[in-house]
Amino acid sequence: MDKKAKIYVAGHNGMVGSAIVRALNVLGYTNLLLKTSKELDLRVQSEVQSFFEKEKPEYVFLAAAKVGGIEANNTYRADFLYENLMIQNNVIHQSYVHGVEKLLFLASSCIYPKFAPQPIKEEYLLTGLLEPTNEPYAIAKIAGVKMCENYNRQYGCNFVSVMPTNLYGPNDNYDLKNSHVLPALLRKFHEAKEQGADTVEVWGSGTPKREFLHVDDLARACLHLMETYKGNISVNIGTGKDLSINDLALMIKEIVGFEGNIRWNTTKPDGTPRKLLDVCLIHSLGWQHEMELKAGIKEVYEQKFLHQKE
């Protein structure tokens, strides 16, 4: 990408989009198109069409999405399906119509089958049943992956998609009901410490294993693939390392300095038992993660809870 190329980052205020903007700024890209959801509602076809007609971006990072944790995905099922389909359909199609040079679509590793063999290879997509709690979100994201693939096949586009693992980092969502597990645990342990509580309740059994990637590592991977990768395989982006939710809770407890006990609420769903990505493909393409988990969580905790009060 030329440093003066017009680059549209859809979802630039979100955790992933803002990380991509930071990475672009570091590398000296100056011609960024950034629109809030109030300025441009990506769910509305006519608005997206008008935006592309007027601005004519050369490159698109599609990081805009409706996202949330298990509870949110399971509660707002229709919203997750409809809104994500509309966002993807509009941006991907208008990118084709207006001759965008390259588009990168952010999918998610939660779209793999619930009981996929571990570690999960890219070719395992659509080989088994999905995790029921986030099936609508997963189906929307699968549709986005397949749109990129088939617009390439039919129209000769250069649209690529990526499968990030579980993310954490700046601009994460810390709402206890609608957030992902890592930010929820950070907030729970921090508030328990502040309040002098004896216990922290953690949802589920603690046995599922998860992989976590700092969002700035993801952003670097996305820029690397935008520069180097062309193909129809949706590329896994992760660390290739996982740990149990129990071990994650103990790590966060230590980082925060909470001295009480953990109580597991087994009435809450666990979700997929294990989700570890095979990262051989992206390693072969010349990218590896830089931020290790404990150091990354410590940095995020200090930035969010110690250096700025909510």
C-alpha cells in the first residue's frame, strides 16, 4: 500500500479497528477514512453506497461488527445475525462495485465447529456443528468469509479474510454482562479488590481452554497480510498457545493482587470446550505474535484500571 493511499477502516472506534488505525499511523499512513456509526450507518445500504461513491477508498479494513460475549450472543441472537450480515453485505459489495484494490475482512475463530480437532486448521471451517450459544454470529461471519471468497472467484476481486483468536487490549468492552471473558475477569477482580470482597464469582466450570492475542499483534498481522497475502483461505491469527479459564483467572487474580477466593458459577454455560488455532499458515507468511499473555494483561490492567479511573 502506498503511504498516501486512501484507506477506509470500518469500525475504527472498536477494539480491532482502533488498533489497526494505531498500526497504520505508526507506519506513516496518513490518508485514513474514519466514520463513526452516527456519521455512517453500515447497516443501511444507501448510506454505504453514497459513502463509497463519494470517497472511493482504495483499501478497506472491515473491522466493524456487532460483538459480545456468550451472554450477549445468546440473548440478542437476531440482532447479531441481522446487523452483521447487513454490515458485511453492504461494505463488501460496495467495495466490489467501486473497484477497491484490496479488502481485509475480520471474521472470528468462534465460527469453527464446536468440536473441531485441535489445533484448528483453516480447512476445518464448515466441517461440523457450531457452538449453539453464538451460532447466529458465527453464521453471519461465515457468510462474510464466503462473500470474500466468491467475489474473488466470480469478479476477480482481491478480498481476504482472517480468523483472529480471542482478543484483548485497549478499547475492550468491560461491561460484565456483555463482555468477553478476559476483560470481565479483569473488572471483577479489580472491583473485588477495591471493595475488599472475600470471593469473586466466575462463570462456568473453569475447564474450557482458550487462546488470547493482544489486539496490537492482530493489527500488525492484518497490515502484514494486506501487504503480502492473496488467496481464498481465511487465515488464522493467534499465538498457538492456550490455557484453561481457571488458569487465566488465577493469572488475573495475581496481576490484580486480589487475595480472596474464586467461586465458580456452574449454572452459566462454558461454551466451546477448547479453541486453539493452528498458526502454521500465518507463520509461513512471515508473521508471529510479539506480546506474551501475562505481560499483555499486566499492561492492559495498568492502563485501564490504574492509570485512568472510569
